[in-house]
Amino acid sequence: MKFCINTKTCEVHRYYCEHIKNSDVIELGDYPSSYQAIESAKKLGYQKAKGCSRCCPQVTLKSS
């Protein structure tokens, strides 16, 4: 699955999520799970990265 991150809110979204605000978004790449995409975003410097509550809700609960 493709994931991206909103660089202002640090929310990680699945690429198809309708709640992505197109400005300030960069693609993270393909990952087998939301958890791995968030961990990758953190390694890229987005320490406050969290999952979108709509497309990655289970991850949001784990990473809070």
C-alpha cells in the first residue's frame, strides 16, 4: 500500500484517503502496514508522526 504524510500535521495517510490535504503532503512509499509507514516517517524526522484517525485508526491508538 502507498502512504503519504502531511508535513504540517504529521498525519500518515493511505494514499487513497479522502482526508489528505494536498498541500504539504509528501509520499512515503509502499509499506505492508500503516505501522511500518509511521515508523519510516519517524526515521525521516517526523517524530510526531501518527496515523490518520480515518484510514489508520488502529495505529493512532498504539502510537498515542
